[in-house]
Amino acid sequence: MTVSESSRRDIIKYLGVDEDRVVNTYQAVALPERHRARPAEEKLREIAAFRLRPQRYFIFVGAVEPKKNIERLIDAYLSTGSRYPLVIVGKLGWDYERVVEKIESAAPLFSRRKAPPRQRIIHLPYLPFFQMLSLVENARAMLFPSLYEGFGLPVLEAMLLGTPVVAANTSSLPEVVGEAGLLADPYDSMAIGQAIRMIDHDDDLRAELSRRGPEQAAQFSPERYSERVKALYDELL
């Protein structure tokens, strides 16, 4: 069992497994009822703790490591000249030093222009789960140009919360995003930047993607996942 058609193809290609033995069940995501029941005011207080305002920042969620493509994301983000900050939420992963150096070197680019404090890149190494959901839910967009994903849970969580998504057009991410987000070549900073500008400046586009996101995410509900796993076991019995 694997979690995407992309992963299924890779297992068959690189491990030499017979294709009849590899089944894609995808993954599932659901919002905890406790989060759904929380008052909007409580969620806004959590983002205000970082001097952030709803719909006035971009967010990336994931480990700080090379495959997440954070260096190109920063270059793309800076090229847009957006007045909204980029919030990077993620613990340090493998070979993180260069990525951290890139994050830290980006702040002076703004300070030299005497930009206000909100116009910067913010790295949060850790957040409690519900606070992370609050930040994702109130973001202008989730930016996720990862070089490789077996599935891509952060993107799916963002769509379920109604947050517009910019993601890579490679590996499993097009399967997860479908027509509910913008896709860009993760190796092309200019293409990523163009997608960020589109989602930043087009209110109607953001509204449409916010509407499509939960509909797309419904295809990966726990109920649909259970159906796929049951069908596999029924076939084996």
C-alpha cells in the first residue's frame, strides 16, 4: 500500500516491484472537531501573537531541509515585492544549514529598505498543532513548492481549511491539489514568483480557490480512505 500514484510509480520503477502488487490508497485528513469549535476570536489572538493579521501573510509548513525547496521559495517571494510577510513553520531537518542561512540573510534585504517590521520572513521552528492550524487557516495562501512529496499533507490541510495553495507541479502534489490550486515548476523561481503574484493580487482567484479547496480535500476524507483500504482487503480475501 502506498499514498499516491506518484509514489506507486516510483516503487515500481526503482524497486522493481510488480505493478499488480502495489496499490495506491492515498492518505486522509480531517480537522479535529475541537479546532472547528474554537471561536474565530481565539484563532485571531493566536496569529496576533506574531504581529500577523488575517489574510496579510503567506505561510509555508514543513521541515527546513533541501527537498522542501525553501531557498527557491525565498528567492521567488522576494522577487514579487509583496508587502505581506512569509511565515515559515518547521523544525530543522537534514542538511538544514544552508536553508537557515538563506532565511537569516533575507531579513537584511528588507531592513536596508527601512521596511516596517511586518515585511519580513519569519521562521517559527515549532508551534502547537492548533496554533499551526490557526496560522494556516488565516493565511493569504499556502506556498509549497517542494521538490518531492510522497503525498503532501500540509497542502491538503490548507485546502481543507479553505486556504489558497501554490504548490509544485511535480511528484504527488498535482494529484492532491487537482484544479483547486496553482501549480508551478519548483526548479524555476520565476515561475513560483509569478504564481505568488497571481494569488497575491487577484481577490477573485483567491476566493475561487478557497471555494474549491474543501471540495478537492473531500476526496481524501477518512471515509473515502476507509473505502479504498476496504476494497483492497476485500480483493485479497
